[in-house]
Amino acid sequence: MTAADMLQLSHVVALCCDFLKEQIEPGNCIGFFQFSEQLCCQPLLEVTESYIHAHFPEVQRGEEFLALSKEQLIRLLRSEELCIEDEHQVFSAAMSWLQKDTTTRKRHVVEVLEPVRFPLLPPQRLHKDIEEVTDFSLRVALQTLLREYCEPSLSPKDKKLCSFLQPSRVRPRRKARKFLYAIGGYTRLQGGRWSDSRALSCVERFDTFSQYWSTVSSLHQARSGMSAAVLDGKIYVVGGRYPPHT
């Protein structure tokens, strides 16, 4: 493929590219990604990058992932297309890369962790991960960085939250696993009167990965017209009425 590219045999390059697309798997996709970038083969680059996004949890556990350049790593970690269970997988991937060669890479800690959406990470888990870092200087740098991320400026002249609190930082990635909940509500017979409405206690959940609805724990009391909010991974349902017309 390299020789065909040098000789400008575009048809041969295309054939080789099609062959490589069929061979992509978690253990070699990073190598193909780097090769296509070196060769400026855009079709193969797009396919390999999409594959990495779709299989990120598996790919980031491989040895090839640790051989990414800093620029390539940051490019992947910034993507909205990462199919992840939660943001902690992105943080773990960044930390694995940093700790592969701590002496050389720890100076890049700010750049490498910049794409991580820290507001989506449980604080206790984050602190525990940082405490387990064996390199003292890297651990101190992470603790300092975390304080800067989590504490707003106290200066009256510059009263603003740090960049990680911007909307894009607190919103899950587009392809991250999400759940949509349908909570309570009311139902009535077709053509029935409003007074015949019946409040519901059921709670249903839609999984964006499986594209499937399932029933989860019901409300303690049937009701409709309530408000709901999420805090620390728990859903709180407040108010409402039963029956809905009262």
C-alpha cells in the first residue's frame, strides 16, 4: 500500500484500503489508525477512527493504545462519539497512558486530562483513583489539578467557574450510554372522561445502547403531574397528584 501510494497507483491503494478495513479489530485498530494518518489515507482513517469510538472500552485496554502520541490521544478523548458506559472510562484511559511512561508523560497531565468531563465523575471514586497513583509528583499534580477544576475563582475581579463547568463539560457525550425514564403519569379509557383517569405508579426505562424499554422499581404511590430531578445518580420525584384531576 505504501509503495502503491508512492507510485500514485490509486486503484491499488483503494484495494489495499478495502482489504485492511475487513481486518480491523480491537487489537490492531490503533496501528491501522496511525498508519492511515501517516499515509494520509482518509477513507481508512475515518473507518479506523469510527471503530475506535465504537469499541473504546476494549481498545483502551490494549497495548497499542498506550503507544498513541499525545496529539492522537487527545483527539480521541475529545470525541463526542465515544461509546462508553460512563466518563470514568475516559479518565482511566488517560491515566493508563500517563502512567505507561510517567517520567516522560507526566508533564502532559493538564493537556491529557483536559478532555475529561470531571463533573460526571463521582468525587469519591476520583479521589480514590488519585490516591492509588504511585508516582508522588504525578499524584500531587493530579490533586492540585483537581482542586483547580472543582473550586471556582474567589477573586471579585474574575468571578467565574473554571472551564470544566461549562455546559459541554457537564453534558454526557453524544454516544455515551444514557437512560430515559418514563415515571408515573395517568391513563384513561379511550373516549373516557377526565374524571375516569387513573394515576400510574409504574416506571419504565429506555436504554440507548440496547434500544429497549424495561420496567424498573415502581413509585411508592401512583401519581401524575410531579417533578423529577437527578442528584448523585438517584432520581427524586417530588409532588404530583392522585387522582390527576384533584
